Amino acid sequence: MKAARRWLPWLLWPALYAAGLLAAAAAFASAAPLAWFNAAYLSLALAIALLERWLPHEPRWLADDGQTPCDLAHTLLTKGAAQVVAALAASLPLAGAMALRPSAHGTAWPLHWPLAAQVVLALAVVELGLYIAHRGAHEWPPLWRFHALHHGVRRLWVANTGRFHVVDSAFKALLGQLPLYLLGAPLAVFLWVGAVTAVTGLLTHCNIELRTGWLDRVFSTPALHRWHHSRSPAEGNRNYGENLVLWDLLFGTWYRPARRPPADIGIDGEIAAGFLAQLAQPFTASGTRRIMGLSPVPRHNGPPSPPDAGDRIGRT
Ligand SMILES: [Zn+2]
Ligand SMILES: [Zn+2]
């Protein structure tokens, strides 16, 4: 058992990643791809949840934070919305995107490439949109107010993988996937990008003790993403990649210092406790002030006003 605890951290990330992708391949080859993919996704999430108990990276993150129902509700809402959009895209192609899309004769997408190569190209394209959306969400307060929900957690574990405000998710999906529509990528490529993103996301947030070494220079791994959840903007405004870290490396935001990432994670602001309140919070002035860590009630005659929201976030 001791020996297993020594080598499992090196083996688990590639093993779980490969298992997730093989299960996705089997699901896509079946008669009911969506149902089987969901079954595979749930099985992988369950396996990760069990491994978190056995080999935790941060034992204190095992304690209940009272947010599990909210984490799951946000996951269902954003994932459900994504699947509706995917289903619509399959049957009635998105009108706006199709209007802008080049004609079938002039498509820029290399349809003659092997599917695996098309998926790698698609991931690089999608990641640029996701990088811009994610970095914008950290550096521009009108977007941070939605993204802060994801960073409001005090612990990382498999259940908060999908904890995103639905507006945050929709914005990321738009910037990430629209270029693929415009370039004329086929449905199979969209499905695979979705599968890779789902599997990577489960692993990125997991609380399993893992060693990923050189993989940190290719994929968005837990070792990198734990820094992204740091309270310190100098550490947290890094590692924006969702699947690949290509654009972080190119734009200088890749970050992996040779020390342990912080266990005390979160934000300076305050996120509402309940699911519906969390959805509504960015749409109200007082909710936004709480998210930004400012006084909930503007003070007109009191002490000097707190710094501007942008200054307080200080995310560069
Ligand atoms: Zn973020
Ligand atoms: Zn995260």
C-alpha cells in the first residue's frame, strides 16, 4: 500500500485522462452517444470523488463547505444549457454563425485531416477564445462579477468543476466555439472538444495528490489550476488555459513556482450562499458590491469611498 501511494500520484492523471477519453470514444461509437457519454462522465466523477478520500492533496478540502448542492445545481444548469445548444447546433445550425460562415466550397477547415489531428487543431483554436474570455473575466470587473462565483469556493474538489455562473459559461462558449463554426469544423470535432473539456475539467479541480511533471507544460493540470484559485491576484491571474496551456506559455501567464500552492483559497469579496441568490447576485448593484469586496451600501456622507472596483480586484 505504501508503494502504491508513491507511484499512484504519477500514474493517476494520465490513467484517468486516458480512461475518460476512451469512455468518450466508446460512447460516441454507440447508438446513444449522449446517454453513454453522461454515464461515462458520472463514473469518472465518482471514481475521482473516491480517490479524493483516499489520496487527498489537501485533507482540509475534504470538509463540507455547505456549497455542494449549489455546485451541482450550477453544473446541471450550465451543462444542460450547453447540451441544448449542442443539440440545436446538430439539428438547426446556429443562425448567426451560419450566416457568417464561409460556404461549403470555401471552408477553411481541413476536413481531410485525420479526426484526431482536427481535434488537436480545434483545441488550439478554442483555447485562444477561452483564454481571452477567461483573462477578460479576471481583468475586467463587468465580467469578474460573473466569474467570481467560480473563485468563491474555499476548497477544490470534483464537485466544483462545473460551478460557473450561466452567463460566464455562455460567454466562454461563445468566444471559444464561434471560431470553430466560422471555420466550418464538423460536428464530430465539436463533440470531441466537449469531451476533452469535460474530462480535463474534472481532473483540473480534483483534490487528489498528483504529480504531473512535464505534462504541466502541455495541459491544464491540477498543479497549475490550484495556483489559479489563489487569493493573491499575482498568483491567481495566471494559468487561464482550460485544456491546454499553449496560450499561457505564449502570453507569459504560465505559472508554476517550486512550492506548494495555497490551501487557503477564495476571493476578497462575498458570494451569496444560495443557488438562486448566486444567479441573481451579479445583476444587482448591492450584490455586485459584495462580490467586489466593497461595502454593500454606498456611503455618501461617511468616510472616503472605498477604492474603485477595478483597483480592488487589481487583477493584471
Ligand atoms: Zn478564473
Ligand atoms: Zn477553477
